[in-house]
Amino acid sequence: MSRRRALRAALAGAALTAGAALAADRWVAATPLPPLAAPTSVLAADRHGVPLRVFLAADDRWRLPVALDTVDPAYLEMLIAYEDKRFYRHAGVDPLALARAARDSLLAGRIVSGGSTLTMQVARLLDDGTTGRWTGKLRQIRLALALERVLSKREILEIYLSRAPFGGNIEGVRAGAFSWFGKDARRLAPAEAALLVALPQAPEARRPDRAPGVARAARNAVLRRAAAAGALDPALLDRARAAPVPSRRRAFPDRAWHLADRARADAPAAPVHRLPVEAGAQGAIEDLLARAVEGLPPGVAAAATVYDHRAGQMLAQVGAARAGRAARGGYIDMTRAVRSPGSALKPFVYALAFADGLAHPETRLNDRPTDFGGYAPRNFDGGFRGPVSARQALQASLNVPAVALLDALGPRRLVAFLNRAGASPHTPDGAAPGLAAALGGLGLSLQDLVSLYAVLARGGQDAEGRRLLDPAAAWYVTDILRGAPPPEAGAGGDIAFKTGTSYGYRDAWAVGYDGAHVVGIWVGRPDGGSVPGLSGQGTAAPLLFQAFGRLGPRRAALPGPPPAALTGGLADLPAPLRVLGGGADEGLGVALAYPPAGATLQLAAPAGGDAAHLVAKLERGTPPFTWMIDQRVIAWDRQARSLVWPVADPGFVTVTVLDAAGTSARATVLVQRP
């Protein structure tokens, strides 16, 4: 061939090549791109980003949004090493991989390897086509080349990470990690990462419950290649290959049900919702309540709130023990429901009385039948205790002393405090509050109660640092409540707590705090039905102490007394604080001033008489009085505050006196002749 002819041939070949290249370029440029975005599952996470609840995407797929920094780097290294080791160097198609695939397929007489790059796999996922025929492979190549022109390698990889199939309606590595391992893909063990690499390429391995050997073989093939390529430390290979393969898929996170629903309703377009709780505490309290309601009557539900009062942050909020289920009112958020708090409101009546200088923990109150303008409260057990200190009255949750304090304060003073503290008290038909408010005669939510007790826990301040209560008054109540009798199997002294039971056994409450946390528990029927035997002390308080146990083995110490606190006994108090109202002791029940119980009296008979005379005198009490000697009622002036009674024979004598309030005093003495 002459030089001229050779030159012409070369030019013709170059022209053909250039023309072919130009045609190919136009062919790729004209590629119609499918939609690149897919609907993703809405995610509700805790304040640190830990997933709490996952919602199905709009196309009924479990598909979480994925960014490279949300996936374990070791998984990414394995993926590149196994699927496409030249991913960052090719333009969408790897000619070497295609040539190898063609050779292997020709030798086998069938397609045994597609030679697909990760970009080509993304093209197949976006196109939703098959690659079993060369026409499908060609379409995949064209789309891959087009994708590389408009997307960065990071964007292509993120599409793969969000679209790769993991069985059923599960797509994307994050959804795959939750489904197979119950965790996010941020941190994976080598065996976990290898299985997640293998599953999209091995459909038959996506049912390990049916084919565990296939899943294990696919995973181990990834491990071997990763170790050979330097993506896995060879020293970890044997241990990773020996790790078990999951035997079943797991449910997606479904915590903080009501909080997540509210967040989604408030911002329906947001892909991620950060909830104001912490995943560890939320899960622990949800599990506690779910087990607790199994032992309760049908229809009875439970709710809880845990609050870090030092940081001013919610840790857990459980609106229902079986959230999202019809049974036990699982669709109703009982942390927000307005119910009667029963006696759980009493500590604030006492706190305000202490703050206003009406009483002190050692102030004497009288638990006796009392009519407050037509309102005559009785105690839970129907009895009365007589004279008690404010400390004893609150620890025993006595009703008459609490109402007497509120009567001195005024119900509006209590409601004004509740409003200032951020609570939203409800009264029937919006009526003005009455004295029954001291015993639960107004409505509050569990959230309200927890925020109120947080004021006590912070020494009288709210979350913004505003002073709502005198520090000494807040400490008095804390000191009283830490001495309340704990429930069975509970250890007292570390937690200041109060229980409450609403009228008709409809609501059982327990709210308590230590130096770090406030925990509130509610148990009852969401429909407001009565539950015989339900009580704050017997039903809610054990859950309260168990909830504190879930927060850690040790309790944060409660504070000591502030400088202004009076820590002495009754005798150390100023006279106006010794008795409610500052009056005399008559209202506090009868008491003998003489003789002292257990005394030995040397009594002589008067001149000319046979019997010695025993003298008794009253210290206080409300006439008329009934006098008894050795359990026999005697005839005596019922207005008299002293008694002179003949004793014919030496020996033990018991003097008993009852007053108009129904209180009594008794002294047994030994009478001797001189």
C-alpha cells in the first residue's frame, strides 16, 4: 500500500472513530434521566440523633435518607473493594470489568457476571430494569455514563446507599441495618458490614430464616475479598467469618410514639424530627410500663414522664404503655390528659403555707371532723388522727389539715401559683376553685405535675430561674416528702415523693424527685372508669421507684437546708407558728397535764375518810368532756377541766378523758398509801 493510500485509510479510520465518538457522546447526552429522588421514611430521633421511630415512606417502603457520614466507613471500604474497586477512577463503566464478565460468560455459555460498576447498579435501580439481556445491559451502560456527567461520585454512592434492596420493601443500607441488626448503619461490626454488602447482590440470601447457609456464604465471600484488598484486617477475618448470621428480620424502631406523631403533625414536610428526649431513658421507661400493665386489670393503662430538672430537659415521655394499639388506650397520650391529681397537689398547699408564714413542718394541726362551710372532708381510711404536726399530716396525706391550710391561704392563692409555674389547672365548668382543690378538686395533666414538682426540686425556681417559692418553704416540703413511707420493697430517704388517688379510684399518681430527676407516673383507665383497689401508694409508687432504678443505681443527693430554714422542734418555733392560726391549743385535741402516765402516786386519805383522792387536770381539749376511771364512765361536771376522784384501794388506776372533738387522752398510774 502506498503512503498516500495508508494516510487516507488512517484519516478515514480517525474520522470514523471521531464520528463514532461524537455519536456516542450525543447518544449519552440525549439519555433521558429517571427521577433521582425517592420518597424516604420520616425519622423521629432523640436530641442526639438516635432513631426512635421510623415511618413508612409514601411508596410503602422502608427507606431512610442516607449521607456518607451516616454510614460506617468500614462498610464503605468493603463495598468499594467487593463491588467496584475502580469506582473513583472510571466514568461510569469499567471496561476491564466488562471484558472479564464477557470472557467468563462466553466460557460458561451463560451470563455469570455482569461486570457492573456501582454507577451501573445505580442506573439499574433508578431505571427499575433488568440486566438479564444485553439490551438491558446496554441501557444500563448508557444511563450510567449519563449519571456520571451530572452527578458527583458522592451523590452516586449516596443513591446506591439509599436504594439498594435488602429484602421485601426494605431499601437502603440504613433500613437494612435496622432490619437485620436492630441498629443504625453508623457503626457496624465487620461481619455485619459484610452481610450488608452481600445482600443486595444475593436475593436468595435475603431470607436467612430459610437459607442461612446461603447468607453465610455470601457474607464470607465479601469478607475474603475485603481482606485480600486491604479493606479488612486479616487478623479479624476468622472471627468475622465465625459470627452468626441473623435468623430473622427485626422490627423498625417504634419508640416515643405520641411525641413522634405530634412532631410529624406539626411539620409534615420535615424528613427528620428531633424529639426532646433521650433514647436510653425513653426505651427503659417504655419497657417498664409495658411489663407493668400486664399485671393490671384489662383496660388499665399507664403513662410516665422523666425530667432532668438540673439541665431543664425531658428524658422520657411515655403517653401509653402500649402506644399505637387500641388495647389499654394506646392511641391516647395520657401525659397530656387532664385528670384529678388527688392528693398529689397537697405538697403545694403546704409549700405556700410555709412560704406565707402560716405554718412550719412542726406546726400543730388538728385532724378531726371539721365542717368548712358545708364541706366536711374525711380521710382516705375514714378515720381521724387528732393532733398532728404538719410534717406528719403531709406524710400521712391527711385531708382535714390540708383543707385547713388551704382555707387559711385561699384557693385562689394556690391557683395563681399553679399558673405562674406553667401549669394549666382546670375546674368544672370553669368555676372558681374551692377548698376541694387541696384534695384534687381541679384538673391537671401529668406534664403539669412534673413541672410543678421540678419547682420544688430546684429549691423554688422554675426552669428559667424565676423565684416562685421561698427556698426554705421548698426545702421544708422536700424534707417532709423524703420521709414519706416508701412502697413495699422500696428504699426510702433518697427520693422525695408524693402519691395521689382521685375520687372513685379513677387515677393513681406518684411523683417524686432526687437531686437530678423528676419522675411522674399515672395509672388508670383512659376512659375515666373506676378501678377498684387502684391507689397511688399501692399501684403507682412501686413503678416510680422502679423508674428511678432504670435511671441508674445511685440517686443524686437531695439538697440540704438553706440558711433561712428553721430546723428545730415545736418548742423552738415562735409562738404564732406552734399552732395553725396562732391560737390556743383547744382545737388540737384533749391532753392530760396531770397525772403523768406511768407515775407512782403516794396518796393519803383525808382526815376522817377511808379513800385517797386522785387528782387529774387537763392541758387542753374542747368541752364537754367525758371522764372514765378504769374504763367506766363516771358522773362528773362535763365542763370541768379537772377531776378529783376517791380511790379506796391501792393499785393501778387508769384515767381516761374524751372531748367534744372525739379525741382522747389516757394515763395509767400506780396509787400507793404512804
